[in-house]
Amino acid sequence: MPKEVSLIIPNYKTFELTKLCLEYLEKNTDLDRVEVIVVDNNSADESLEYLKTVPYIHLLERDPKDEHGPRMHIEALKLALEHVTSPLVLVMHTDTIMIHPGWLDFLLEKINADPEIAAVGSWKLEYVPLLKRYYQRLETAIRRKLGRKVVDREHYFRSHCALYKTDLVRQAGGFEDDVSAGYCIFAKLRSQGYKLPFIESAELCKYLMHLNHATGLLHAPLSERKGKRRKLFAQLKSLKG
């Protein structure tokens, strides 16, 4: 009998994050309700060795050939989708930590609120204080007034946590993307008239924690982004208790 939701989690050389992600997932999830598909992108390190010991995951291994980071991630999602057996599929990162046992029911309530909803998710999964948002908008308005370049980024569901109806994703061509994981599938579903409601970060972050840019920071040289690396390791330490 199919599970309610299939989770897709790509992995690449992030042992500490991957272990933490799966430990919190196991702690705060009824595993009888979900299937967990982890796709390893040829890590060939302790993270892969760890994954081989986790009994409740379906581990898929890829051998990427000259793929950059975003392409590796997209190809991992495409491979995993072939193995999904549930009516709903959740894509997430190893730096997404489920901190509340109600996270699954919360997302199911959101996607089942209207039969016309094809998916739910968020843009940037971080809380930005109201005052900072005000100054960001003010800065943008001033730059426009002065005729300076302003980058208007179209929002779509980022792959750190996005829940889709599986059949609609397959009908739309899957996770094939030339921009970023989530952009093209969002545009296709929207063009077909489906509803795609965004979940506010402040609301979603009651149920999960996203360690922003953690994967990139762990892969970056020690000399780069020292302050942010220190903050990340402090967060990891606090989650480990």
C-alpha cells in the first residue's frame, strides 16, 4: 500500500547535515506514513557510508559526470521521481531539519485545502523582520528612482521544502529545469491554471528549521565566510544538544 507522502532528499558530501536531517526526521515523523528516498550524488565519503546503515530509507546512487551543483540536484530529483509511489512528493534539502512532530499534517492540510492546489511551498525559508523588509523595499524604490539596476526575481517554490501532487508533476514533465530546481515545474503548473499558494516563512519555521546556505558553507574553504561558518557550526551544535 502506498505511503501518504514520498520524501526526496539529495545528498552530496554533507555527513553532519545528512545525519542530523535524518535523525530529526525519524524523531518527528511517523515513518509508516512516508517513504524516504535519498539520492547520493557520488559522495564517496562518510555520508554515503552512513546512508547505507539507515534502515528506513530507499537509497539511490548516482555517478554524475561533469555536473555543477544545481544540475546534480535536479538530476537527483528526476531519478528519485521515477521511484516515487505516493500520491504526494516532498522535495527537501539535507539542511532542512524537521523540528516539530506536526510538520507532516501541517503541510497536508495546506495542500488539501483546495482540490485546485497542485503544490505548496515557500520562497526563501527564513524569517526577515518587518523593519528589515521595510528598508529592503525602500532601497529598491530608491534604486529605481535613480535609474539604477534592480534585479526582480520571480518567486517560485524552492526545493528546500516543497510538496507537490505526484501525478501533476509527472504530467508536467517532472523536475527538468534549466534555471534552478523548482522554477520550471512551478511555471508549468501555474500556466495550467493550478493554485500554488506560498506558505509564509514565519509560519513554516514553526515546524522546521532551514540552515541557510549550510551545504555551500560546508563545502567552502575554511578561509571563506568565516562568520557564517561559525554561526552554522553553533546551530549544528545546538541541534545536537
